[in-house]
Amino acid sequence: MQTERYDPSSFEERLAQRWEAERTSSLTPPAADTEHQGALDTFYALTMFPYPSGDLHMGHAEIFTIHDALVRHLRMTGHRVLNPMGWDAFGLPAENAARQRGADPKAWTYANIEEQRRTIVRLGYSFDWDTVLRSCDPEYYRWTQWVFLELFDAGLAYRREALVNWDPVDRTVLANEQVIDGRGERSGALVERIPRTQWFFRITRYADELLDGLDTIDWPDRVKNAQRAWIGRSEGAEVTFTTADDGTEVLVYTTRPDTLYGATYFVFAPEHPLVVARMAGDADYDAFREEVSRRSDVERLSGFGDEEEAAGARRAKRGMRLSFDVVNPVDGSVLPAYAADYVLMDYGTGAIMAVPAHDQRDLDFARQEGIEVRVVIAPDDGSTLDAATMTQAWSGDGTTVNSGPYDGLAWPETKRRITADLEAQGKGRATVNFRLRDWLISRQRSWGAPIPIVHCPDCGQVAVPREQLPVRLPDDLDFTVPGSPLDLHPTFKHDVVCPACGNEDAVRDVDTMDTFVDSSWYFLRFLDPTSEVHAWPRDAATHWLPVDQYTGGVEHAILHLLYSRFFVKALRDLGHLAADEPFARLLNQGQVIMGGKAMSKSLGNLVAPKAVYEEYGADTLRATMLFASAPEDDIDWADVSPTGMHKWLSRVWRLSVEHLARVAESGGAERVASGGEDAERALDVRRASAVAVEAAGREYAARKYNTAIARMMELTNTLNDVLRTGEAAPVERAVGESLRALLLLLAPIAPFLTEELWGRMGEAGSVHDQAFPVADPALLVRDEIEVPVQVNGKLRGRVVVAPGTDRDALEAAARIEVAAHLTGEVIKVVVVPDRMVNLVVRG
């Protein structure tokens, strides 16, 4: 029999275009869907929307493939799935393209969006193309500006001075990641740290709730722990030190007031106002401060207590002795004061007490500067700390020593008593502190949502009236000159009057918002993406939120996810939402790598999805991704085999078309041979199918797509063996039933092949509109089962027993079956009831 070979190019693109044209995955707009409001079968599935910097890469293919398998399976199990699509379209890459290549950022962005959309369609991802948004559309950022004003009116958006990375050549503020070795990534100029008035969101108001809410959501522990660390709630004390010369008070927050007697020096951030005033005119200090100002916070903090991977040694902390000293409030000792780069003005109070015996960064600096080390906590493990020679600070549990009246106390009790005594003396108080800082949202860039504020000489900061939104970006921005194109635009800044008093000297704010603002609420806009009346309908939000599953990379563990949580809580308090959290469940997919390294053009190991689907087909790419690993694990493309997956899909194709050919030869019906159905063989086929359906269904529900595919492979092997070992006609009907079940099982993973074969089998409608198969319980019950028996891990026989046979009886039967192979002492027996027996023999 000449079998038609599996050729995905003959039908995949045709089906992709049909699905897009017919909008087969569209859902009634959630805002208008009153029929199903409150229904239990709805499911909001969302991926982190991509940035349109070019065509899809393998990371996109992985996340969309995992997501699409979930969505298609949910639809087949009776759920109404909201599965929207959008693009996080503002941001620096488009602006860089404008500056470096003269591209129009808007045209560049929309061209990339269209390229990605075509690839998404070609790969068969079943997004709802009637529920789409782009964050750079004025129709979208109008509502981003509305959200800003809601927060502004509530006192959650405010302006204050903050230090920024300033590029004096490009005359713009740079993000930390744009500062390379102290220089601007594009211009190469030495970057300066300068104060500038910036917009902030008051996320710190929600610090406790953001922390407590982590216990209510089903997210990976590593993500929740990362957020807990970022929020950084700590219980400690605010302690008042004083300068030795004139008694000026200096506040310090410490989580370990029990170590106050171990403080041997004091450190300020170089830009601390007290230091700036005291060291005015000191040339060495000015040079030191300028040098530190060129380094990002990340660079200043790097290497604390960690071994540098490259050099194997800690980076020297840069500091200088100041011209004054500080007094320790617990014992009156005078501590030398330093300015050092490892203390930041934006963290805590910008000053620390340094306890080198019990803090590694302080110990490193003390050894560098020749400062005394004093042990005040004796380890509970009995070890002895030598202050003169120790190189590792002790931060564990212990007993207080060298601390006057507190000697002999366990350190938690010392902490409690010292704090109480300081409070009684007016020198300190117990307090709770957070590492979390308010969210700086100002960007001195022009491809972003403009901040909808007018600055009036008389009225101050005035909100743009809601009916005048959006404040639109001009279409004629000039990116060829240094500075902010919005600030330099001939009309944007000045073509406005104060909305409150009409003052014609008012000017627009020329900053744009951090692109994380755009992505912190987009899941709400999907509920009514074309509305001109509201940002989202509250009733629909009450029904659909929180998102049932959110899928995306772990690189967004902190900022995007934390900011989205803040938005939901703030908007809830403003009466716009009922939900407490944006995403009920989070799935972080692994990374696609090559040979143990990240894929990149520079390494020459980049594999594009297009190269794979053009050679093997989209279904092969999708199934390869899902079979390679569990969704959470990395995929090393060097270790996977699209060829192997293509061969298996070809087998599914061959089994199906050969079955159809035999049916056609017999007159077009799945009739059994004249001698009747081979009952035993047919039952074996149906049982194998039922086992596959039950097992694969269980794996789908657990999101274990790799093992679901393995169950399907077992079924194809069974069908292949049955047809190879006997005449097909007596089992043709059972084979046809099993093939249809196989196609239904495979449909969420390989949508093109299954749709094509489903139609060829004469079935009505799309395979994706069918119910997911359910196994007949009767076929899962067997009077006898075959259990493999291994000796030293090698298969040596099989025993036929009743299901549920106990361990002793199963072992006894196994020993008899493989007696000839038991040539030595049996030292261990592994019995897995109904599954296997392994006898370990010392021979």
C-alpha cells in the first residue's frame, strides 16, 4: 500500500489562515457577556505580553506553546476561556532604533508587531484576535494616563527629588542597565549621579499587604521568596547617634541593636546631607564623591560578602575618613566616621553603625582600613571568634559578650532589652522597616505614555482633565539631537494653558512613564479593549479577576509582578475593583538554551522558530517543546530532537491514513471481517486506548505535557504492534475508535495534524470543538495484568497476576518466573504493586 507521507506544508498554513479568518478562538467580549457572568466554567488565561523588538524567538515559542496547550485543553473540557493577546509596545529599544538608525519608533514598533502576529498565527496559537491591545496605541495609553490621575488624586502619585544617572552627552537620564562601567551605553560618556525631580508611586503604603498577600496565591516559592526579600520587612530599632563635636543627631536603623557595643566605626553615604555640609570645600571629598557618583547603585553594592566569580576575591570598598566623629549612645564611645560607596542614600537613613565582627561588608571595610574589630556575640556552636584574625563575620545565634550589663543574655533578649532601654532614655525606639522603596516612574524619554500633568506658576501641579485625555505623543519628534525629544519639541511643552486658572505660562510635564506602568494593568483592559467609556467594566472585572493562570518568565519575578499587585490593591481601595490580587496562579516556564548557554547572535548559537517550522512543521516545533521537559524546566535545544518528534507525528499520520485507506477499500465503513471481530485483539486495542486516555488526561490536568505525550506514544506503539502482528480487518473498528481518541488527546499539542486528520475521517466540525476524551471505566478494570520482572535492572520475565496482588505474593511469583537468573544471593527486592518487581542479586 502506497501511503501518503506526512507533509505539514500541504495543510498547516491553509488551516492557520482559515482559523484567523473565521476567528475560531474569539470569545464574546467579556463586558457584554451577561449570559455567562457567574458561570463556573470560565477561565482567564494570560501570557506576559511580548515586547515587539523583532520576530518571535524560541523563548516566545516556548511560552506560547505551553500556554496554548493549556488553553486548548481547557476549551475541550468545557471551559469558556478568555485568551487575549497584546504587545508591551513602548520602551527604549524603539527609541534606540530611532537614534541609531533613523527609524520612526512608531513605524518600527508596528512593523515588528505585525511580524510577530504573522508568526503567532502561523504556529497555530489560539489567541482571541478580537481581544487585542498595543500599549502604544493612544486608545490604550489614554487609560494609562487615567490610572495615573486616579493615583494622583488619591495621593499615591507624587513628585520629589531623587538621584539619577545622567548622560551629559545625550542629555538624558539612563536606567541602571544602560550604565556600563560608569559610562553611557550609547554615548560612552562618563555618567553623573545628579538630583532631579521625579514622579513616584507610593507603593510603600501597601508594603504589609503586598507581603501578606503572597500567602494567598499559588505562585512558585522562588518568586514569592524574591518578593518577600524585595519588600524586606524587618523588625529592629531606630537609634539616635550624635556627632562628637556639636551633638547633631544622626538616625540609624538597625535590625541588630543587640550588637551596638560591637560598633567600632560609623559610615555615611557620600551624598548624605550632613557629610556634604561638613566636608564643603574639601578637595579630596569632592573628588571621592564625584567618582562614586559615576557608579550605579548595583555597582556600588556588588560584592558584599560574596566571592567574585572571576577574581575570587572581594572588591575593595571605596571609602574615606571624614573630619568628624560620632558618639555611640549605649556607651558614649567615640566612633571614627567614614563615607563609603557601599552605603546608599536611598536605603534606610543613608548612615549605618558598622559592626565588623558580625557583618561581612563591615568586616571587609574594617580590614581594608585597619579599624578595630570587637566580638559581642559568642557563637552557640562553641566556636571561638578571634577578633584579630577573623575573616568571616559571625551572623548566627549566640550569647551576648563584651556588652556591659547585657553580657550572658541570648541575643534576642539583648535586642529586646537594649531597645527598651534606648526608648526609655529617648535615644531610640522599636520600629518596623522595609527594604521596599516607592516606585520611581519618571523617564526622560519620548516613546512612552506622557505624564498627564500641567505645571502652573500659580497652581502648581494640575491634572489634565479626564475629558482631554489622551495627552498624545507628537508624530514629529526629532531623535537626532541630544536630550529629550518631548522637551525639545516646538509645541508639546508650551501649547497648553493651566486647566485650573487658564495661565498661559503653564507647561506640560515632559517626562513619560516607566513602561512597567503600561504592563501593570493591561489584564484589566482586555475585559473591554475598545471601550471609550471606561478603562474596564467593574462587573466584568469582578467576574474574571483574578486571572486564573498567568504564564511568563521568572525574570519578572519582582518588578512587573509586584507592580501589578500594587495596582490591583490601590485600584480596589479606590472602588474600581473587587479583587485583592491580579493573578491567582503563576507558571514560570524554563529557558530555551543551546549547549548550556543562552541563545544569542553573538555566540552564534541562535535557533529561530521559523527555521524549525519551515523544515519540520509547526506541530513538530510545538510537540518538541512540550516533550523536552516539564514546563518549569529549561530546554537545551542541543539535547532535543525535532527529527525524532517529526518521526512520531509521521507515525500518527501513517496509522491514520492507512486506516482510512483500508476503510475505503472495504466500502467506506469500518466493518469487521466476514469472520467477525477478533474479540481478544480488539479488547486489547480498546484497553490500550482507555489506559492512554485516562493517563494522558491526568497528565494534562497536572500540566505535565511531556508525560502526556509519552502516554500517547505508548498508544501509537500498541496500535502499530497490533496491526503488524495480524490482519487489520478483525480489529479495524477498534483501531478507528482508538485513532479518534488519539487525535483528541493530541489536539491541544499538535492542532494542525489533528485538525487535518479529523476532517479526513469524516467527522463533523473541528477537532478543537470536540469534548476531550474520557476513558470507559470498565475498560480500565482487568482480571489479570502482566507485571515485568527484572534482575539487577534487566528485564528477565513477566508474571501474570490479578490486579492488586500483594507484595509477598508478587515477589514469590517473580522468584519462580526468573529462577534461572537467580545465580547468587538476593540482597534486595523492589516491588511496585501492579507495576514491576526488581530482584538485586550479588553474584
